[in-house]
Amino acid sequence: MKLGIYNRVSTEEQKKGNSIETQEKKNKEICKRLGYSYKVYNDKGISGKLPIEKRPALKMMLNDIKNGVLNGIVVTKFDRITRNEINFYEIKETLLKTNSKFFLEGQDINLKDYNELFLLGFKNLLATQEVDRLIERSKEGIRTGIERGRVGGGYSIPYGYKKGENKMMVIDEEEANVIQEIFNLSVKGKGQRAIATHLNNKGIETKYQKHKRTQTVNEIKRNSFIWKGGTIAKILRNPIYIGHRLYKGERLPYNENLRIVSEIDFNTSKKIALGNNIFKRTTNRYFYLLSGLLYCGRCGRKMYGKKRQNRKDNAYKCSSTKSHAKDKCGSRGMNIDKLEEIVLLQLKKLPDILETSYKINNDKEIDLDSNQIKSKIDKIKKVQKKTFSMNIPISLQEERINELQKEIDSLERNEKRNNYTKLFYKKKDQLIKDIKKIVSNISYNNPNSEKQNKINREAVTKLIEKINITYINNGKDIKGGKKMQHIVEIIYKIDTPSLTSLSRTLEIDSINYNELNSKIKISHIESSPALIEVRLLDDQL
């Protein structure tokens, strides 16, 4: 009789020093003791969960059994031959059909015996569970390493970074300058292919070109390593450049040591890359600072700018006022110069508005820290389990369990909100610093300067999501005229991070364009739909 000795070791087990030679030695001793000849089949660096088709030695051994070359199999442990239920069934069926033997740890297993078959099935279940645990532990280890900043090597490290001491990812200053240039060009409206061409023309190497520089590569292959539009697109979408690494599509906690660009530039360029560039070049004769941002608060339509040389028209108007438009909403336009001046003034005040909003939020204490919340959730879950075993009607059990689940859901929402709030305050100083830098050069003193208009438009693009203009005419007289107002709601493009929506609402006298009232509105997305409204006078900012 001839047996097939099957030995297997995975890549991870090899790293830990588990030897395939040790298995082979034990199996040979078993064959000699039984007095059988043998043939050795080794699968090195192969997982026990892989299908038979992807395990060359196992596949060859089973074919030899089917062809009558072998009369059985010998393995040191059950998990050596399989950690997969489907594999176990196929191997068992092959052995039964060919009337072949199966030696496990030196014991002849009777595959026709129900008890022994049950024991094998149980061992296979344990083997499957063990590999699942190993995979889970491995994933946790990788994730923890990435969260701590560990990194592999080669050109797989994102552009802008390199491997530092203790295999930690650190910023590569030379490449970081290129990343900042990419985002600056994107924010200014350059397309991804145009940016790639710009970098290639400057002779800036990609990570792959640097990696291959010392290797002999033909000219055709070398050309495939250059900057391409797709490469730029991936960079513009990668949150690592604002301090968030990705693991299996999940954004990991903020690491300020990895931040290369501001969140404002990142969000602006991302929006432009998705095709939402509201400041595309047009054939308009006149410059409209707020083009594409304005919406009518009455009907929701977009507003457009209209100027004439004789100044008879000089207003941002609702699209419903056009001659061909149906269902006119009755909105009245706003003077272009006055509205643009108001908006730029508000941008100047934005850092102070943010500081004020942070102070307001800081007064709201975090209910519980994460550890307290998790401890409370665990206690509630234990109560849930006890409820199942209590001698009470099922309907009452379900009612009690549902109540407990609502408590858990509420605590989990609270934990999520608290985590966002902590991150909110961790980032606030840098965010305000970035905004101050953007608004420092904006001005409305020279509206005919092309250079100044470009600076103003860049600031507006980065910081404002949209502006709602609502015209109100309540018919009351003020100094012989009607009380007419425009409510100007500026919704800022501030990601802090997805915790709040920040807007400034102004009540403007439609005749003299004086500011009558103002308020800041902050909506907490993760906690509740409730809004905090704060009324402020200009001298408070």
C-alpha cells in the first residue's frame, strides 16, 4: 500500500518558523511504522482556506488517488489538509469513492463511521474558526499599524511621503511641494490632464520614475511612468493629504503630522474634479464675482448677473425675471456692487465668526467620554441577554429588549457625536489659520483690477458653498417708502469635519443697503436636527 504524505504551511506560518520539514518528518515516521510506502506532496506558502484548484500539491495528490497511484492520505493535523468546509467534503468524497484510507495524527479514520465523521466535521469547524480568528487578528494588526503611522516601502507609498525611522510614514518635503502645487493648480481651475502635462514639462518625476531610476528600462517603458490625468485625479481625491489615511476604503482618525494641504483646498479641488466648477470661463463681457453661487430664496432658481454700459442694469436677478421665463416669482434683484461688497466683507469676518461659533459650541459639554459610553453599552447588552432567560411573556421580553436597543442606539449616536466634536476642536486652530490666509488679500477697493478680481474669486470659490437671496416686501412704510428687504444667507464651505453646517444670514435694507440684523446658524448633523441661532452685532465681531 502506498500513501500520499501531505504537508502544508501558509506564508504567515513560515514567518513564525513553522516548518514544512517537521511535518514531513513526522508523516514519514508514521508511514514507516505502518509499513507503507509513500509519496510526498508539499504546498508551501499556501492558505488552508484556498480551493483545491489553487493548491497544486493537494490537487495532484487527489488526482493520483483517483488514478489508483495512491491508496490513502496521511497528515499530521486536520488543519494541514483543509480549513475549508467545501474542500473537506470534496476530499472525503474522493476517499470514499476510491475506498482509500485517511490517517490523521497516525490514526486510521473510518470515513464510513458516523461518529468519526462527526468528529472530523467538528475539527474542520474548529479549523475554519481558527483561520477566521487569525484573519481578524491580522486585519486588526494591520489597521493598528496604519493608525499609528507605520508604512511599507517602495513606490507604493503615496506621493508626498516616505518611510522614516521605525517604518513610520513621514512627509517628503520635496514631494510635498509638488502636492501643494497640484492642489493650487486644481483650485485655480486647471484640469487634471493639464496639471499632468505641466508637471511632465517641468521634468518632475513620479514616485515610480524615482523607484526605477537606477534600473535599466527601455525608453518606451519609461514613458509609461510619467504623470497622467488619472494619477492627478487619485491625488486630488486622497484624504491622506489632509491627514486622514485610508484602510479598506475607511477614513482613519486625523493625523496632523501627515497633513500637506488645507481642508479648504482639498474640498474645493475635489468638487472641481467632480465637475462642479462654478467658475468656468464664459464669454461674458463683464466680471461677475458671485456667478453660479446665487439662488433665489423665493423660487429656488439660480440668479444671474446683468450689467449694461449705461448702468441701467447692474443687478443680480432671479432667472424667473427673464422675458421667456414662466411663473415669475416677483423677486427683485440686488445691486451687483453692493452685494459683492457685502459678501467680501463677510468673508473678511469669517475667522472671527468661526471663533465665536467655537466658543458657543465649547459651552456645550460632552456628555460622556468614549470609554464611559462603551461601558454603559456593554452593561445594557448584558441586561438584554438576561431578559431572554427571564420567565416572562415573549411580548414583554420583546418590548423590554426594544427599549434597551433604543438606549444603545442613543448612546452610539452620542459617542459618534463626541468623537466628531473632539476632532472638530482638534482641527479648529489650523482651519482658522488657513481661512485667515485666504481672506487676507481680498479687497473691494479696486473692482476693475483683474489681479484683485482673481484673488477675490479664488477666496469665494474656496469658502462659499452657495448664497440664498430672498426678497421681502411687507408693504409697511419707512420714511415715506415701502419696507423692502433682502435676506442674504451665505452658506460657507467649511468641513469641520461634517460636524456642522455654518451659515451667516443678513437682513439688508433693499433701498439703502444698510445691514438691519444678522445671525449665525450652526446645525449639528450628528446630534440632532436642532439649530443654534446666534444674533450678533457687527461690533461683536
